[in-house]
Amino acid sequence: MNINRFRMISISVLLISILLGCTNPMPPTPDGSYLIGIKKIALMDKSRFEKYNDESNHFREIILQIWYPARKQENAKYDLYIDPVLSVALEKFMGIPAFITSGTYRSNSMVDAEVSEKGDFPLILFNHGYG
């Protein structure tokens, strides 16, 4: 088999694999005993400027995401699986095309849902370690 034909077949297989993998990447269905709520809080430090932002007057900001056991909500809004801002950042800094990570895929977390009052729950703090 000549090299050009081998390359063409390899590229075709790769593209088909990517397309099939991106057709319906849904998050797994949770199997726990509780529904999940999510709250996002933006904190800003006005004493420091953000050095990784193109705008020179943008202050340092951090987004907290809090997940918690929640009560069932009628007409609940479910959070996006990947935030659009993160999709843009992944494309800009890591070269991952935004069309792969963005979209309308929803997580299993209800936005701003009421906290469940069933039992005691542990507190878990998680730092992703990106900086």
C-alpha cells in the first residue's frame, strides 16, 4: 500500500471517530440518592488587576461553584455541562476548538435549587489545581 493511500485512510478513520464521538456526548445519569443543585458566585478582588486578560483594567475575579443536595424543582433550569467562557479559554490557551466543548449539553445540576433538608451532609472542598 502506498504512503498517500495509507495517510488518506488514517485521516478518514480519525475524522469519522471524532465525528461519531461528538454526536451525543451526554453526561452520565446520576445514580445517587439525592438530586443535585448548583450555585455560582463571582468574587472580585479590586486590589489586583487580572494579568491574563486582554483588557488592562479588568480586576482579578474568581468563580466559585457550589454543588449540594437539592429538593426537586418544578421547571428546573439545568446547568450547562461546560461553561461557554471555559470553552473559549480552552480554545485560546490550549488549542481545543470551542465547537467541541461548547453547545447545549446540560448537566444534572439544577441551577439555584433549594437545599435539601433530608439528613446531615459532609462538606467537601475541591481545588482543581489550575493555578
